Amino acid sequence: MRDTQPLPDGHLTADQQAAYWDDGFLFPLQVMPPQDAASLRAELEEIEQTWLDNGLLLPLSTYKRVNAQYVLPLAYKIGADPRILDVVEGILGPDILIYAVEFFIKEPRTTHKVTMHQDLTYWGLGAIDGLVTAWLALSPATPASGCMDFVRSSHKNAILPHADSDDPDNLLSRGQEVQVDVAEGDKVPIELHPGQISLHHGLTIHGSGANTTNDRRIGAVIRYCTPEIAQQVADKDYAMLVRGADRVGNFINVAAPTQPFTPASLAIYDEVRTAQSQAMMAGAKVNSKGMYV
């Protein structure tokens, strides 16, 4: 386990910024006390209990796993947390959009995994620097519970060839896996504990293994981007401005939801889902998982 990196005044140092751009990732960064993370976990698990069989059009897991910020105020609250934004500003600058908030959950003693991949492969945004992912641990993420593994400096590659699969244990929407051999010795385990985040570049090769522990492995994953990046495949794309200004207008800016799963927020969710499927599933073969899982 690595020592937590200091955050003077809550911001990244010049050395930390340089390390991010050199390695393609940075961790662990304590952005909130463990008890705050525990409260967020409790709020999420209360939502799970309340809405599991409450007549939603799609499975609850879909709403948690993809673009949760459009239907869950909790997801937006996490993404807009100033303690996280203060850190992200050191990578992206003062103008920050939320592109997505996702809850990645591996249940205890399950075989679910994430194959090694690059995030930007299917998003239609190109091989860009203007997007960073913050992964907030709401429960311990360790090698035993299936924490992420990063490949150092792999973000310096272009988007590499990926192949789809129908492996039922793969949590990715297309089962995508980068078509290069990744040696076990090249993987850096990203151990995080509640309240800590990691940052990683959209081209950093990463994946994760199974959860062999008796606790859920819960991560809140926030994709942040600058207003300057643009959708290159789909007809339109969506985001939420959370800091600074958007003077470009490449994204349709959506307001945060006020209550879970309101009719208006569900309509926006479906609109975004339909639009982004143009990019996400471009060139895909028929996939038994559907568009998102």
C-alpha cells in the first residue's frame, strides 16, 4: 500500500502534475475523510434498496453504471464535490465539465472483471488529453477486492486496436480488450481506501480482477473533460458544467437532477443514451449485452 500523497491546500503540486503526465495516472489522493465516503456509500445503498423494484424502465444497475449524474442527485453531488474539482483543476485547468459519473460495483466473492483497455476507444472523442477520470473509493479497493491495474506511460500510445467479446464476467459494455500483450510485471495495482481517489488519462491501459473479499468493492467514477474537446462520431453529446465557463458549446449542457429518477431526468437520460450509442456501438457486432450494462 502506498502512502497517501499530500495535497497542499487541496491542490496538486507541480511535481504531482508532472508525475500524472509522465505516468498517465496518479494515486492515492485523500480528498475526503473516510467517514464522508462511508456516508456516500450509505446513501447509494439506500437508493439501491428503494429503487430496486420500483418500476424503472431499465435495470437499476444500468442507471448506476452509465451516466448516473442525469438521474441521481448523489452522482452529481460526488462529481461536483469541490474537493475533487480542486484536484482535477490541476490537470484540466479552470473550466471543467462532468462527462459521466458511474458507480462501479463488484459484489463479494464474484468473478466479474474488467479486461485491459483504454477508455477513449469507443467514446467518439478521439485520442485527447482533455479528459481525466477520477476514481473515488467508497469501499476498500485492493488487489484482493479487484482494484484497478494501470500500465505506466501507456497513455503515450495512440488508441490501440481492441477486440470485443461476450465474456459474461466482463463488466465492459462491449467486452473490449486491448490487443497487446500486457505482462503482469507491467501492471501497477491502484490500491485505494475510502475517501481516496486516483486520476488516470483516457488512454492509459487499465483493467481489474475479481473481488475475492466478503465486502462490496464500490467506486464512484467521474469522467471530467474540458469544453474544448468535441464528439467526432455521434451527432451530438452532453455534459454538465461544474467549474468555470463553457465558451465553446461543443456539448449540450444539462442541469443536475433534483430528485432521483424524475420523469424529466429519465427523459434526458434516454436522450443521452440514444445519442451516445452512435459512438459507443459504432462498428460493433451484435452484442448479447446490448448497448450498456
